[in-house]
Amino acid sequence: MIIVGELINASRKAVGQAIENGDAEYIKSVAADEDKAGANYIDVNAGIFVGKEPEYLKWLTLTAQSVTEKPCALDSPDPKAIEAALNVHKGTPMINSISLEKERWDKLLPVVAGTDFKVVALCMSDEGMPTTKEDRLAIADKLVEGLTAKNVPVENIYVDPLVQPLGTNHKFGLEFINSVAAIKEKFPSIHFMCGLSNISYGLPERKFLNRIFLAQAVYAGLDGAIINPLDKPMMGTIAAAEALAGRDRSCIKYLKAYRAHLVVS
């Protein structure tokens, strides 16, 4: 499972204040904690700061990578912010995200074309949010075709089929899971990424729902998620789900998670 640590996001009050105050030590501590907990990428997002996002996203990237060798997921629809962060980023970043929305597509496609960047391809278009498996597959098809035509390798594409709140439609969880399976069947080399916690928005015991949903999605083919890697029960669930889905030879990752006290009964 490809884990993107979600905690350095300006919409979180403590992070937003740290950005405004230039509190590098706080950002460093969060990045270091996510790295230690097993994140493969450190998401950095300064999206609430309209007009200052390029400056702040660059600062977040520099600050986070001063304490970790992990690459960042540069989380913005603004190509100026992405380009500012790319100027200081070390290693191969993840760009989060491009979609079929014309303005976003036209602005970000030149940034990722012909590069080795990992690219999150969000299943959104100008027609709105998809609600069915068929909707998602149609958008994913166009995203993959458009990106590969611009020399983005298919294995560098991380399709986000778009998790929507179960509380607004009882079929949204199933539609997402079926979408993952359908997209994976058509594009075997594709990867996935999603904001997992959206599924439980507005419902009680959100973490419980998130863990069960993730286990189901892993079986369908999900291999990436934007989550809090400091959530030990979630990390233990990932290890168990991958083992049960046949993606953990000799259960090595599960046993490692057990020894790290992530697997509890």
C-alpha cells in the first residue's frame, strides 16, 4: 500500500497557524512523525492561503524535506504553486491532482507532460462528480488516455475514483469499490489514490468505518490512500487487508506490523 501522509494540510488549524507564523519546527515534527510511521509520501497543502499559496507550498516542501528523504505529494490545483514547490523538491514528487475539469486539465497537463512525476488523476469532469462505476470508468479512461498521450507512463498514474460520503447515498461505498475493480481490470498497471476518510463524513465512529472500507477496497485492488499514518489501528488494518488479499508473500508485512504493535485484537 502506498501511504500518503495527510497531516500537513493548511485546513488543519494547527498547521495553518504554523504556516502563518513560520513555525518550521512544528512542520518538521509532523513530517518526521509521518515518515517514521510509514508514509511513502508527505502531502503538503497550503490551499487556504489565496495569493500566497506558491510561497507557502514551496516553504512547506523545503521544511518537510529538511527532516525526511521521503518525496512530497504536492497538493494543489494551482500550477504556479506546483512549479514553486518543484523548484526546491528533492526526488520524484507526486502531483495531487489533475482532473478532466477543463481549466485544471489545461493548466496542469503542461506541468506533468513528459516527466517522471507520479500523477494523481482525479475522476472529476466539468459535468460534475461521478456517482456510478460506469461514470468513473469513463472518466478514468479519458484521463489515462490523455496523460499517456503526453508521455506520462501508465505506471506513474494514480487514479482517484473519488470517495463520496456514504451518509448521502448508501451505495457510494459499493460504487467506489466496484470502480476500483473495473479500472484495475482495464488498466492492470495503474495505481490508485484516494482521500479515504470522505466515506464516513457526517457519521459516528468514523475511524471504524474508514478501516472497514479500506479493507474492502484493498481486496478490490486499491493500492494507495491519503491517510493519517499515525493512526495505528488503520495501519494495522492495511497490513491485515493486504495479507488477506494475497499481496503479502509469507505475511512478512503483517508480521512486521505485529512486531510494531500495530496489530491488536
